[in-house]
Amino acid sequence: MIRSAAAIVAAGLVAASVLSGCSVGMALSGSQNPDLGAVRTGATRGEIELHLGSPVRSTLLEGGHRADVYEYEVGNEPSAGRAAGHAVMDVLTLGIWEVVGTPIEGVQGEKYTATIEYDENDKVVDLKTVKASSAM
């Protein structure tokens, strides 16, 4: 009887460790918040790309101006604390926590789109930021 109970517990722990990949991995693999203070009129294109990354779309405008579109996310920084919490819950619930934990991690953060217009010297002259729609 003790052997079979130990075998069941061991099998449960193995199953939990195998299933614990999703929410734990998602909590560890977020992205750092960009430094939005650097995104301002007068900044150079290089400064903007340092903080927001490469544009997803770029359009040449009249007079040598350019409009670039950037996508970024705020509020989904990597978190060892969240990952540890998910791992503990995975073990305590024998992996069933993934049904709850993975969707929780899936909605972390908010996505934004920034459209930035540069002059002929690649300096910011106009910027607009909108929250991206969450429709999938």
C-alpha cells in the first residue's frame, strides 16, 4: 500500500514537472518595458529604435520625411516571482494549475502601436501612440 501511494505521488510530481512548462516559461520570458521618456519630439531615429526596436513598417513621405510604425508591450516584464508561484501551484495541483496559469500569463501586459514621423534629418517631429486592439 505504501509503495503504491509513493508511486502515485512520484508519478504526480513527474506529471506536474512536465506540465509546468507553459505558465512558468511565459512568466520568465516577458519583455522589459521600453523607456518611453526617451520617445519625444526632437529625439533621433537611432534613440527611438534603441528603446522601441526596429519599426514594423516604414513609409517615405513628402519633403524627405518618414513615418515609422513601432509595436511595443508594457507590463509584461520577466518575473521569477510569478514563475515560482506558478511552479508551486503546478506541484500542489499535480499540473492542473496550467489550465488557470497559462491564460493568466497570456493576458499579461498591454500592447501599443506608435506612429512616429521624422524630418529629413531623422529627428522626431510628430508621434502618436494608441493601444492595440486585443481582438484576435
